[in-house]
Amino acid sequence: MRTRPPFIPKYLVLVMTLGLLSACTLGPDYKRPDIPEPTEYRESKGWKLARPADVLHKDTWWELYEDPILNQLVRRLNDSNQTVAVAEAQYRQAHALVQAAWAQRMPSVTSSSTFTRSVSSSGGTSGGSSSRGGSTSGGGYDCDGDGDYDEDDEYCQQETGNTGTGTTGTGSNSSSGSSSSGSSSSSSSTKSPVRERYDVGLSVSWSADLWGNLRRNQESQQALKEANAANLAAIRLAQQASLVQAYLQLRVLDAQQRLLDRTVEAYSRSLRLTKNQYEAGMVAKLDTTQAESQLKTTEAQAIDLKWQRAQYEHAIAVLVGVAPSELSIDAVETTPIVPDIPVGVPSRLLERRPDVAAAERNVISANASIGVAETAWFPDLTISANGGFSRTDSTADLFSVPYRYWSIGPRLDQTLLDFGARRSQLRQAEATYDQQVANYRQTVLTSLQEVEDYLIQLQVLEREMELQELATIAAKESLRLMENQYKAGMIDYLSVVNLQTSALTSERSVLSQLNNRLVASVQLIAALGGGWNGEPYPDLSPEELIAQAQEAEKQRQAEENASLMDKMKNNVEKSLTWLKEYL
């Protein structure tokens, strides 16, 4: 006896078939494009090795410069910079698009509740015989007297209860053999009932995503989200680098201001000495005029630094998100130093640079878009189901079996003729992919170039500064000897003036070289990716972001209060010291 095969429900077969088809994903899988990956930097030969700094791993690379005021300013920038705020909003937009792409893969459930109230007009013509000269009535009763029968008449009949009656007519001749006075039966319009209908329903629709259209779209949006996260990190790094550069240049200007102030004091003493010698008849008038000219020139140079410092201060204020009038940075006696920077290897650069990461994520997104374009050649399957309850004139027992309805079924949509639209969209997607690949490779090449440029710049500037410092030492010694000879009356003051100018220029050149080295060091750190470790930006809700900003503002205010207390303490100590010396 043949065994009967087990019964398999049709719906189970359908579900299994859809599950197998849903595993199909059209389009190419992502493969990283070939890019240049040198084993070491060319200009790193002779580079001073430095141990990897912990601050780079903590994304606090600016702490390498060991300046508490700078640390405070960068924290304010992270919380209040408007350019960073724009990038952060763009990231949240991309995050929302990823959630929307995921939602498209899920079933869509909608509910509906409707109530309708309707009325239909009806009327007839009276039967029986008609006589000449008589009248007949038909249709509805003209209740409102406007000459026609319409919805207003129905409403008038319902309100007044008057349905109207036909009129009878008489005549001498009868066409139907009835009495000569034959009468015509009257016709009246019947009152149309008002119908009420109640419907409550639920519908479900789901796209089977047989060819991976929705999955590829979600993959593309996820890559764009990660690209926006990397862009946010890149913009934050650029703003931080701008602030650090401006702050370090401001501190170098403070050092130049101190140098010029000391020089003005020295030139003032030289001018007094020269005037005394002139009054004693020891030197000519020319010496005093040269000394005075030298003094005034240096004073003008000192004044010129003030507007440069103010501009750096204004730029820092805008970077931290406040008006220039709300920020003031006091001068300090210390001069920043160039830190030792761990360079690493080029392969790490591709992981640390956020702009390189953003460019690669754009390639991934473009690759997924090719799959989306390829799915347009295949049919879309949508499964829909709906059901509910419907009843007329009453809601009693509405949710009972006699008033139930339902339907379920698939729908297959296939474009048969589009005159090349799908092929054009596919070519566009492929061209976009090629564009993003080229942009990715160019970004990698540019990043490698920037690191090499700043490496050689720092090396050359360091050697140049060493030689400039030796030149400054020699110039100071020459000036000391020349001043002694002038005091002994062996030379004129013009020789002293020339050496003073040379010594001052040499000292200012040293500070200029320091400024260039500091700026180059910041640029090198930024070219290496700062402290970014490639981690995605945390998915925070708007409430969490607001709470985080409020906490940072509280911390900033506490630091400002502590700084004010320190200043007051220092002023009190200075006042007590002055009182002790005075008393």
C-alpha cells in the first residue's frame, strides 16, 4: 500500500518560498578599492621618535601643549561651536534616514473608522387616466417653492412633515372612457429615509523585498550615516585645530610684546645716556637723534602687535561660540613649546583620518545604490490584508460575526516599458560609484601628502631655529662689545644702532620660527587625524544631547569661577607683598 505524503498547508509553502526569495540580494558586494599604502613616510627619516601619547588615544590631543587655558577653550568649542552644531544636526538627519530605511522593510499597519450619513431621493408619476385640461403630479414635492425638487426640499419635508399632494383637473372630453368630469389621481413624493453606515477596519501591507531593494537602500543609508559621523569628526578636528593655532600664535605675539617692551626700556636707557653725553659735550647731536629714532621705531612696532593680537582673540571668541566682546584672554609670561608628536605608520593614517573614513563610506553607499538600481528590472511583490466590521443604521452588535469582512492577497508590480529609464538610472549609479572611488583615492593621496609636507616642514624649521638661536646669541654678544666701545668713546652711535637693529631682528626671527613650528605641529597632528580612533559617533537622543550640553556648561562655569578665584588670590598676594615692601 502506497504511503500518502504528509499534508503541507499552502500558506506554509508560500511563506517558505518568500523566505528563500528574500535571501536574494542583487548588486555587487563592497570591496575596498585599491589605494597606495606605503610602509613608511619618506620624510620620517631622522624624525625624532616619540612614545604614543595617551592624549591622542583620548581624543584630547591639544593637551600636548600643556596649557590649562587652551584646554578650557577647546572644551568650550566642543560644546558651543556653531559649525560643529551644523555637522551634528546633519548626522542626526542621516541617523533618522537609516531608521526610516529600516522601517520600510517592516509591515505597515493602518486602521480606519468611518461614519457616513446619506439619503437618496425617489419619486413617481401617478397612474390612471388623464383628462384634457387636467394636471398630473410627479417627482418630489417642491416644499421650498423654488421651482425644482432638490436636497433642500427633502430637508424641508423632514422638518415640516409636509410631503405635498397633487391637484386634480376636470375636462369635458375623456380620452379613456371615464366620466367627463374625469379626475386625475394625485401623486405624492415619498419621504426618502436617511441611511447611516458604520465601518471599522484594519489593513496590513508588507513588501517582500525579493531582490534586496530595501536591504540595499538601508545599507546605503547606513554608510551615509557613518560618513556623516566621520564628517562631524573631521569638522570638529578642523575647528579645534583652528582654535589651537590661533591661541598659540596669540601667545607668540605676547612673547614678542614682552621682547619689544624690554627693548624699548633698553633703548630708553641708551637715549638717556646719549643725551647726558651730548650735554657733557662728549658726543655729537647726531647720536641723540639716532638713539631717539631707534626708540620711536621700536615703540611703533610694539603698538603694531596690539591689533594682531586682538584679531586672534576675536577669532577664538567666534570659534567658542560667543561674541568677540564677551571674551578676553589675559597675557601670560610663559611661551608655548613644540611637543614631540608620535607619527606612526601610513597604514594607521587610513584608520585615524576622519575625512578618509568619510570618503570610503561614500564609496560603500554608492556601491549599495548600484544594487538598488539593478532591482528595478525585477517585479515587486506586495502582500496586503485587510478586515473589519461594517453595519448600517445601528452600532448594536457591530463587532459580531455577521458584520465581519476580510480580504488578503498578493500584488505583483512589474515595469514593462520605460524607454530606457532604468538603464539610465543604473548607469548613473555606476558613474557615481566611480566618482566616489576616485574621490576616495584622491583623499588618501592628499592625506599622505599633507603628512609628508608637515614632517619636512617641522624638520627644516627645527634646524633653522637652532641656527637662528645661535645667530641671536652672537648678535647679543656683538652688541654688548659694541656698547662697551661706545661708552669708551671708541666708536660712534651709528654702529651701536646697526647692531641693536640686527640683534632685535634676530630675536624676533627666533619667535617667528617658533610660531611657524607651533602652527606646523598643529597641522601635522590634524593631518594624522588628531585623536580620532575611527569609532562611530554615539547615537544620542536630542534629550541626551541637551543634557550633555548643560553638564558641559556647568563644568565650564565652575572652571571660570575657579579661575576668577585664582586671579583674586594672586591680586591679594601681590597687594600684600607691595604693602610689606612699602611699609
